[in-house]
Amino acid sequence: MTSSSLVTIYIVNHNYGRYLEECISSVFNQTYKFIEIILIDDGSSDVESKVLMEKYESDPRIFTIRQKNLGLTASNNTAINNSTGEYIMRLDADDYLQNNCVSELVEVLDSNKDLALVFPDYFEISENGAILNRIERLDFESEVDLFDIPAHGACTLFRRDILLSVGGYDEEYKIQDCWDIWLKLIPNYKVTNIRKPLFFYRQHSKSLTKDESLKLQTRASIIKKHVNRGIDKSGKVIAILPVRGLGYDDINYSMMKLADKELIRWTIDEALNTDSIDELIITTLDNSLIKFLSGIYRNATKVTFILRDHRNPSILNQDIDELALGIVSKRPDVEIIVLLNQESPFRTALYIEKAINTSLLFKLDTVIAARQDDDIFFIHDGKSLVNRRPDIKTKKERDDLFRKVGGLMVIRSDYLMSNSNLFSGRVGHVILDQKSAFTIRTKFDWQIAKLLVQ
């Protein structure tokens, strides 16, 4: 051994007793031996956990803590406050390590004193331990300068003093702890990774991380809190909702009622519920639509209507970027433009706010609403269909596909004024849950939408 740095590995267990021995054995079997183990039982009620906690409480190699169910984030802070290691890492009770994991991670931190953390790739495994996928991140040393995807919450090795210096974990959030601590660290500290799979991450059919809506909502809240802490807007945020209207679309969905209100009002109401939007501009070719909405929103001071000239062919078929450019060129105080459409009625204010905050936090030119697509895609090369993702057992970050959804895009005004291609700059994304991403394009979609609101 060339290092004597003490590493704290803490294991948080809540009713995962059936996996706990495998987890702890993987720590005992590390080639790196300067390890203290903290085992926190977070209010488990299963028999296996009870039996194993009684066993490990008499094991001198393990410091055990029993507590009522406080959740993962509070348990993280309990571990930090009870640890003595120079470096610290969480290992979830249902996961386990390769035997060289700690030695590989320690070597990186020992060699780079300016690093706050290092994290590895990993294998996803089933509940029964079968390997499902190998997860490969991009190389943080040579390929990454947009830090909008954090390290995994577990099996990331931190410098303990840096975790303490940023106040540890925010216990307001019960999940998505990796996002909060990541956003605390990246403004002032360097981070890196090892492109080797060094731990095994178990996937559960009923895992909390599978509750997509809760996960995405929590992430939005974390991002908003970090923006509010220290990022100021230099100008206004406007939202633009373009609608052609009666006589210009095959079906005038705008005025068709979805549940108790017209389709267009679903988007208007969510835009008005978004704290960051200073003005909502509804632009249309349909004067009757303006008259109707003016009556509904007569007290909404944020709403502005623009009637486009239907006699001008260039206006009739105007692209969204040209439309937005024409509006912001007359508003020099605008910093951020939010482009919306009425065809995504379930996209909420939370996601609109998140897209704005993501633009501010990561200094992005464009932010799109997206869904990650894990399907297998093919392209035609003139001879055959070619699989775009031939190695289906390895999920490489560079090969991840994101589908634009949800009728939501955020653009910086200065970028729009100087670029004709909305997607040629620094582009980020926000993931929408499946319902929020739903778009009405056909009569069949309309019938599905009516079922969803029930």
C-alpha cells in the first residue's frame, strides 16, 4: 500500500437485510485495508436486518448505529458526523463493490489534491444479481465541461472536509441527494471519474428511484433552490405561445374542451403559475380567439396578445424562431424566452420553471424538454438498416438519445439574436415525466388525453 488515507464507508440499510451480508463482505474483501465501516440501520422492520444488526454490533470492525426511519439524506449526515476518515463513501445495503474499488478511487484523490470527489462506472444488476447493463460515463478529464449530470449518489468517494465545508446534505430533500451535493460542489471544486465499472447497483421493481415523477419534481426543487441562492437574472423572462387558430388548422383544438376548460387554457394557466415568467405573449392569426381569451384573462396583468397579419404569406407560415426573433427585437430588456405550445396540456409550471432555472444555473443557450429514449434505433445507410446502438448491454453516455417533447424550449435572447440555428449553441435539457411529455397531434391523441384527465 502506498497510501495511509483512512476511508470511511458507510452503509445505510432499510429493510434490505437479504442483501446486507453480500454488501458488507464486499467491503471486508477490499484490497485497500485502511477502512472504517459505519453501518446505519434506518428503522428496518425485516427479520434479516434484525438478525444481522445483532451480529454486526459485536463485530469490532463495524461501528453500528440504530435509528428510527429518518431517510437517506439524514443518514448521510449522521455518517459524516460520526466518521473519522479523510475520504468518505456511501454504499447502499443492496449494492456491493468490486474488490479493487476503494484502492482505485483513493489513488485518484491521493494524486489530485484539488479534487473534491471521484466516481466510477458501474454494473446494473437485477434483484437476483444478474448483470443487466454496464453504465459508462463520459471522460470528465477530456470530454465534459457541462456538469449537468451528477455522479451517482452511492459509491462516489468524497473528501470529507469538503463535504463538511459545504454544510453536508440538505435534509429538506428525502431523495436525489446526489443532485443537491453535486450542485453545492461544482461551482468551486473539481470533480472527476474513473471509466471502470467498480460497483454493482441493484435495480428493484418497486425501488423509490423508479417513482419518476417524485424524482423529477425533487430535482426541479433542488435546482430552483440553488438558482435562488446566488444567480440573478439580468433581464426579463417572457413566454411565447403561438397559435394559428380557427380557419388555419385542420382541427381547431384551441377551443375544444379538455375536461372543464379549453385546451389552450391548460398551457396558459401553467405559464401564469410559473414564478419566473414576467410576461406571457399569446400570438395568433385568430382575432376571435383573442377576444375569448381577453375575457377569461382580463385581470391577468402578465398576458399580452399579438394578432398576426393573416394576409401576409410570410407571417402565415413563419417559423417559431423567426416569430420569437420578431418579438424580442422590440424588447431589449428580455434575457430569456420560453417557447410553449398548446399541444402539451399536461406540462406543468414546475417543468417550465425547471427549464428556466437550468438555463440560468448552467449558463445554457438553449434548453429543451426531453425524454430519454432507450429503444433501439436504426438508420438506412443505402445498403441496410444499421443499429445505432449495437452493444445493447452497455449504456454509454455518449450514445444516450434524447427526444424533444412537451412543447417547451428555453432560449437566451442574446443567443437568438445572433444565431439562426436554435440547437447549434450550448444546449441542455430537462427530463419530463411521461404524462407531462404527452403531445396531442391527432384525433387519437385527443381521445387519449381525455382518458388521462379522468
